[in-house]
Amino acid sequence: MTLLRTASPIEPGKQTPPSAPSLDRGHVAVMIIIMAALTGAAGCGRADGRTQVSGSVTWKNAPVQNGLITIEPDSSQGNRGPQSVSAIENGTFRTRATHGSVSGPVVIEVVGYGSLGKGEFPPPLFPTYTFKTEIPKGMAVLDIVVPEDAGKPKR
């Protein structure tokens, strides 16, 4: 099957641009289906080993309204890779699919804030809460309960 038409002969004095490739509707439909399949397959299973992590964050039995989650590979356990960051909004968080966490041992830092006022950034609800955990391969759900005494000096 030929996708390109042959160009018409050019007569002297009548310069015309060459014809564009010609595709029928059937070929266009097949190409769209193939492109859609390839695009969908690109999102299945990440070759770089990163995992999308989502979940909830609570403190004193209430959702943390705003904040930040940082997931860092635990180098003390031999885990390496990029850091992942996600905002906490209305007590939930979700890393972007393209910037998920590495799987394996990680160190997680949580900073929480109450409701954000106009033009003002409220003080943190608690000092940065840090803990270690293990992130499995694939999608992971992590429900974080910040201890009420998080950040208080130990006696």
C-alpha cells in the first residue's frame, strides 16, 4: 500500500508545491488507536521504580488542613534515589505520578498547618514530625497519624 501520491509534473512557469501525503480515514483511525494504546501503556508501571504514594494526615484526631510531606530514600539503609514532595490539603496528600517516591526504606517528614488566612501564613501546628517506614512497589497508601506530643522534648 502506498501512503504518498506521486507529484504532478511541474510545467515551466507554473511552480506548485509538492502534494502532501494522503491518508484515508481508516489509516487515521488505526494511527489514533495505536497512539492511544502507547500513551496508556506509558503510565503503567514505572521503569524507574518510583511509586505513587497517597493517604491522609491527622493530628489530635483531626485532619491536618495544610502542610507538606517530604519522602526521602533512607540512605542509612542503602536506599538511593530522588526525593518526593507532596502538599497536604484538607487532610490528604498524593504524590504526582511522575514524581512518586522510591520504594524501599524511606524517611518521611511532615509539616502541618491549620487553615491558611488571607495574606498570612499560620505557624506550624507541630514541629516537623520525622519517621521511617517502608514504601512497597506499585501504588502505596500511607495514613499518617502525627502523635500529639510530636516534637516535644523527651524526658
